Amino acid sequence: MRRKRKNSLEDYKINLIIAGIVLILMAVNIIMLIKYLTIDENAQMQNSNTTASSVNTNTVLDDVTDEEGKQMSEQDRMRRYAIEFIDNLDNEEFDVAYGKLSEDFKKTYFPTQNEFEQYVRERIGTGELTINFRNIERLGNEKTGNLYVLWVDVYDVLGNEYVQNLEENMTEEEKEEDSGNMNIVILEKDFNNYELSFSVK
């Protein structure tokens, strides 16, 4: 009888050790899975961040033929157009940027290029702009055209004195609302044939 108890006690200890090893292996697998998912999310976030000063990598602002451009995905084309526009502002190429705006948008908000330039200098900035893409959504159809809405954050890395002065008298909620969030609406007629507008604050 003592041998049976001794054997069952030893079997219990062995089973307990095996269960402990299994639990440790499961914990290691879960930790590895969490690390893998975190690395993948970080890589995706880094891919969605683009600085206007470094936008000439890959096929974003490189010279692209019409044929190559038509092979690009919709998202890449929209990013390209938005980055070109922000790059124009960053380099103070206001005539080029103004030419990309839709006529209705210009009539409503910026009847003259000088008004547009003043708005950009005061509310957006120039010199070191950064754009972060949060979402790109396609609207419209074959009849209305290819209309896209891009939710982006545009920041002047060096800071903007006018915006900083405005923010001194804002609540935290108003600051968050005003903090570089911008919608860019692009109507694409063909590759490199588009017009855009953006949310005006």
C-alpha cells in the first residue's frame, strides 16, 4: 500500500512538472505573438508617416510615367498628390499649389493667390512641413468622377508663431481640434490630372 501511495505521489509530481512546462511554453508563445503583432503595428505606423522633406523616395515623388502612374494603387496616387501639394507649400511654390485647387474652392475661400499665400503662411506654415496619413476613403462613381477624402495631420516641425499665439487663448479641446488635422479632397480625372481642396480653419 505504501508503494502505491509513493507511486501515485511520484506520478502527481511528474504530472505537475509536465503541466508547469506546458504552461511556460504557452506563456512564451503568447509573448512571442504579442511581440510579433507589436512589431507589425509599428511597421505599419512608420509606413504611414511621411515627411515632405523626404518624399522623393520610392515612387511617391519620383518621375513616374503615365503608364507607371496608372499602375499605382489608388492609395499611392492619392498620397502622391497630397505630398506634392504639401511639398509645394513647404517650398513656397504658392503659384503651383494654388493652380492645383479646384475653381469652386478658390472662389469660396481664396479668390486671389495672395489670400491663399497669407493663409498658408499663418495657418499651415512653410519650411519643415510633415504629413501623416490617417485614412484615405474613395467616394463618387463613374459619373461623378473619382473623388477621394484624405484625413491627414500636417505640422510645421519648426513651429508656427501665428498658430502658437492663437493657441494661447484656446481651450484644450479647441487646441486638439485645431492641431493640424486636415481633410484633403481630391478629384482625380486621370493620372496627374486632378484638383483638390482642403478643410479651412
